Amino acid sequence: MAVEKPRLIRLTAIITQLQSKRIVTAKEIAEKHQVSIRTVYRDIRTLEESGIPIVTEEGKGYAIMEGYKLPPVMFTEEEANALLTAEHLILKNNDKSLADQFQNAITKIKSILRISQINKADILAQRIQIRDNRNNEKSSKYLIQLQSHIANFQVVQIEYYSLDYQRSERNIEPFALYTTNNNWILIAFCRKRNDFRAFRLDRIQQLSPSGEHFEPHKITLEQYFEECRKKYSNTPDTPLSQAQSNFATN
């Protein structure tokens, strides 16, 4: 059984948790810190009484009032090492936009580390090697841009080359992203085919927003994958990831 964190440490961690998401439920807080729901209620009340502007959304959870930010918290040595390791992994990723933006973010994070942590991070940086994608090749560049389009429900226009090198231009409604076999895959509703399709990011030659927004799709990502499994359940020799990638060629 895990030992309960000292209350001051837990309260600080709850503030960080509240700042990391728009809404956090009492259950999420209780599970993360391994305390009871009643303890969470007491902690939230303590934070409110100390001047932290916590907003309670009935039936949903808690949030920090918009525009309010506390100074950045300090990282433990283990947390700093985890971030450094993540940097090495992401810099070897095949998408240039992800590598560039994460490097910008990690530079800001490093700026608040203690000198002792920076020195240790420098030592560790010389002793980590990621052997996947050894030549650091970048085959796509639209991941970060597509994340924004997904979150803002923006229609985008793409010039796409299928796996058999057939060129097409499409208006799509970006839905989700996943990665498999070192390739990023975009799931989107294709207006040309009037159905969901899977597009490999390394096959997208041009991408631009159309200026149009679309209504959010009701299907969840889990439901999409389940539909794919049903469609390809009679073709057991075709891996799901390959079937989804090939889906874009139709």
C-alpha cells in the first residue's frame, strides 16, 4: 500500500494538476494522490481559503480561474531526467514539426531547472543514445499543424500521394492521429469519399487550411478502431495499421 504524501506536497501537486487540464474531477485527484474523495474536498477548500481561485463546475469537476497562473513549479531530479530522455526520443521522431516544437518547449523548461539539475542533465545527455532513426531523417512536417486543426475543427486541403503513387487533392476534416511503424497516421473524414480515411503524413505533399470549420464528429477514436476491426476481420493476413493506411488509396 502506497504511503500518503505529506499534505503540503499534495496540495502543491493538486495545484499543478488543476493547471494542467481545463477540468479535473475529484475522482482523478483522489486516484492520483491515493486519498479519499472526502480528503479531496477538504484539500480543495483549503486551497480556496488560501486564495487560489478554484472554480467548481457542478457535476463536472474543478478548474483554475482562466488567466490565473502560479509561478512554475520546480522539477525533481527524476522528473528532469524523464524530460531529457523524452527530448532524445522525440528528436529522433520522423516528424520535423514535432521535433522543432518540442525542442523549443524543452529549452523553456530547462530555463527553470536548478544549476545542479542542469549539470546532471548535461552529463546524462552525453550518455543517452536512441538507435531508432539513427540518421535523424524527417519524412513528414505537418504533425503539429494538424493537431491544431483537430482541436479547432478546421477543414484542411491536402495534396496526397497514395501508397501506389496516385496523386489526389482532397478536402478533409481531421479527426485523430496515431503512430505505427515509425509513421504518423492521420484519421480524417474525406469529403471526396464521404467517409473516414487514414492518411500517412509522409505522403502529404501540401497542406493548407480552407478557412472553413466543421461540426465535431460524434464517433470516438475507440469506436473508429472498432469499426476498422470489423471491416478487416475477414482479412486476417492484413495488419490493422496497413489496412488503415491502404484505406486512403480508395
